Amino acid sequence: MKTGIEAELVVKEWLQKSEKVENILVDAWNEFKKYYDKKAPEYLRKYLGQYSNSLSNRKKVKAKDDHWICWNESDLMVLIGHFFYKQIEEKSDLQDIELHFDKRISLTNFGDYDFKGNLPKLKEKLGRFPRVDLIITQEDKLNPFLLCAEAKLFHYELKTAGGGQKDIVDAIEKDIKTLLTIKELDIAKKVVFILFDDYYYLHAPQKLEKIAPLLSKFELDNNKILRHNTQAKKIGIENR
């Protein structure tokens, strides 16, 4: 059993690592943004140039709104993970970090972690064991997670199962509530919300105004939002 001083040192080290991990994630996000904004216009110009004569007008229009490089949140997380590990290799002394993608926080997966007693409360508050887009933790440690992140990727207007319009506020509110509950129950020290948009800011900016109060509330408790309204496809079309 650890002495009081030893336990304090473990907590101090954990807190320092969570700060470092959050900073590395921010750097990885910035690298990803530069990568996407460079590559997406190149792909679009190449595609439209290569197949210009054979594409119908309908397909040309569709290509301008297609999902270049990232099709969904899973693709986004893999790319961010790539740049995250690259940042660690180049700039950080952190070598004992694990990334988990699209993992459910449940007793089955994390029942031996220090926060296991709070997992039933997590399910009670959310009505489910949440599947989280990104979990960053220490390798071979059972401490609370260093960081959890949820992401929303908007390439097109959200639709319900029946094909109707889906409220953008509802979609983001669910992720925000998940993250705040995870932090409240000491399952993770840091929580981050990632918003990558190349649809609404171009085609329905008024809908983005509705999410501003949600995002402001999330940031109140020293939580970080990584947001990018990419103009990559717009640039690709204009420069073609």
C-alpha cells in the first residue's frame, strides 16, 4: 500500500500527464487541420480535372459536397491519432500513453479501473454506457483516464432515420452531456469536444448559432473545444 506522500506523487504525475496530453491533442488537431485544408482541395481538383469530361452535371455537383479524406468520426479519430503519436515522437517524453477509439465505457471493458464504482452511476445518468470517440489513458495503469473526447463531423445536413431534418442541437447536446458526466464522476480528468464542419457554416450558418450556448456552457468548467470550419472544398472549387 502506498504511503500518503507516494499517493500524492502518483496523483501529481497523473495531473501533469493529463495537461501534457491535452496540449499534445491540441497540437495534433492543428496539424490535422493544415493537412486536411491542403489535401482536400488537391483531391477535389484532381478528381474534377481527371473526370471532367465523363462526369454528369449531377456528379460534378455532388463531388463539390463529397467527403474528402474524412467520411465519418472514425476516420477523423484515426487521423488525429496519427498526428497525436507523431507529436509524441517528435516533441514529448510521454511514452506510456494509449489511445482507444470508439470504445464503450462499461463494466465489461473497464471494470477493473479505479473508477469502477462510478460506472453504474454513469449508466444511470446517461441511460446507457456511452461509446466514446477517443479515450487517452496511461499504459498498464488503472487510474482514471487522462482524457476523453467526443467528435462531431458535419459533411452534410443531419437526417433522421425517416429522412427528415435532425436537430443539430440535439446531436451535440448528447455528446456534451456525455463528456460532462464523465468528468463529474471522475472517470476522466480532461474532456474535449471536437467539431469539424464543412457543411453548416457554408449552407446553413443560422443553425450554428443555436449551438453557441451549448458550447459556451461546456467551456465554463475549463473544458476545451477543438473546432474547425474548414473552407478546403470551397477553396478547391474556386481555384480549379
